[in-house]
Amino acid sequence: MTKDPGRSGADARNDAAAAARAAERDRDLSLLLAVLLTLIGIALLGIYWLALNEAEGPRLADLALGLVPRTGVDNPVTAVLLNYRAYDTLMELAVLLAALLGIWSLGPAPAGFQRSGRALAAMVSWVVPLLILAAGYMLWVGGYAPGGAFQAGALLGAAGVIVRLAGDPSAGLPGEHAQRALSVLGVLVFALVGLALLWLGDGFLTYPPSLAKWLILLIESAATLAIGVALAAAYVGGRPATAPASTLASGKAGARTEPTGEGN
Amino acid sequence: MTTLLILFDVLLLGTLLALAFAAVLSVEPRRAVMLFIAFGLWLSLVWARMQAPDVALAEAAIGAGLGGALMLAAARRAARVRRSEANGSTMP
């Protein structure tokens, strides 16, 4: 938007008319949106009302709860996520990976924050190990109580966010190659287990009950690492800094990210 | 006891709706993100009240915590871009 000082009155009048037309169009659009949203709301209320008044029929919940002992875990939520609907969880991990690839494709990561002061650094050195420990606990406890890979991965990601806020531009993540390997680990292990079971004749992601616990633990461990890395890398907000050798090749991008936080 | 619980639920839901409207209707991005984080934390309370501790954990950790941190960073970057555009420079 450049302001031209030598602008004639006719131009200004034309601008005003165009602005009025645009405002009218905006008003029409918002009216249309309001009507559509109201209709959707009424439809949702009707569906909700129908569901409330529906007669008690056969539901899947009883069947699902009855079969939980055969899933290898005692927590019904984990049983649904990693056994009954393991395919959905695999796709969720793929969505997370795709989101991370999208963020990486936006360009190199911006510089980090300035180095933390002493008090924050001391807190970080306490909180981050605790978060990692809590993530391990969360992963293990998911077998029989609320918890699991996504919560554990979120804790790992939170540790990365705190480390970046305290001044580490890479959020405590390893180098580029290790980051790429770790972020696909969840989908890779999940798919490999599924394919191995398919090859053994059990069907894709249909665990044999005797092995289910350990297969689920294996998948969840890999998924926790992948989710933690993906969330922390998403907070970094750009392609990871390349290895020193290639930094020399693309010197400009490296030089921009190198002096972390001294400016701001 | 039941009336108390109903009162609690009404308070819970009313605050949730108020936070949601405030977050959606606030013009300033930073303020909207703060309200969204408050909304996420409050929503995790609602999930806990509905006896879904798994969802409550995920909502608090991912929805409010990490999502909030990501959106705060995005709002900061958007504000920086807008400021540099207002200054007339073409490079963000």
C-alpha cells in the first residue's frame, strides 16, 4: 500500500466507490456464512436429539470391553488405539510426519532465542530430565492406565520446546540426518510390524495375543520418539541446520542461522 | 449433591463457551492465542469431568501446551512480518 500524495479527487471518489462495493460484498458473504452456519447448527442439533432418543440397541462397547484381555494391554483406550484401530493410529503418525515435512519445506529455521539467564538455565536443567523421565513413565503406564505414546511424545516435545526457549536453536534435537531418521521411525516401525504380521499370515496389524503386548510396546516406543521429535522440530519451525560440510556449500543460510539470539 | 454437580457443570460449560467466543472474536492474534490456551486447559478439565483422563491428558499437553506454543511462535512471526511490511521494506 503506497500513498501517492499527488492524487486527484476523481481517483479518491473511485476508490471510495470501490471500497463501498467491497464492503457490500463482504456483508453479503458474511450473511451467507451466517445462514449456512445456522443451518449446519440446526442439523447438528437434530442429529444430537435423534441420538439422545435412540432406543438402546446392540453397541460395540460391550464386545470391545469383553475382548480387552486378548489385546495385550489392560487399558481399553490403548487397546482401541493400538490394537482395534491400529490402522488409524498409523495414519495419525503419517499425518504428523506430513505436517513436519510441510514445516521443513518452508525454509531454514529462524534463529533461536537468546541464551537464558542463570535462573531459567537452572530450572531447565531440572525440568528437562524430569520431562524425559515422565515421558518414559507415561509410555509404560499406557498399558494399564491413562497414558500412551501420544502423551509421552507430547512430553518429549515439551522438553524440546523448553530447551529451545532457553536458547538452544536446535531444541536439543540431534543433527539433520538423525532427525530425519527419528521422525520417520514411528511410521516405519508401525508399518514394518504390520507387514511382518501380514507375511506371517496374521493379517495387517493383527497381533497374535501372545505377542501383542511386546509388539504394542515396540510400536509405542518408536511412536513416542517420532512424536517427540516431530513436535519439537515443529516448534523449531524450519528445516534443521545442515551438517557443517554442507553449511559451507550453502553459506548464506548457515550464516543467517548461526549467530543464535545475540541480536534479539 | 446433584444440584451442586449440575451447577458445577453449567459453570464449566459456560466458561468454556465464553472462552471459545472470546478466542474466536479477539482481533489481536497474541490475545487470541492466550485465550485459546486457556480454552484448551479448561477443555481438559471438561474431559476429566467426563471421566476421559486420556483425552484430558492429550488435550492439556498437545492442545493447550504444544499447540499454544506453536501458535504463539506463529503470531510472533506474523507480527514481525506485518511490522516490516508497514515499514515499507519488501523483505520480511
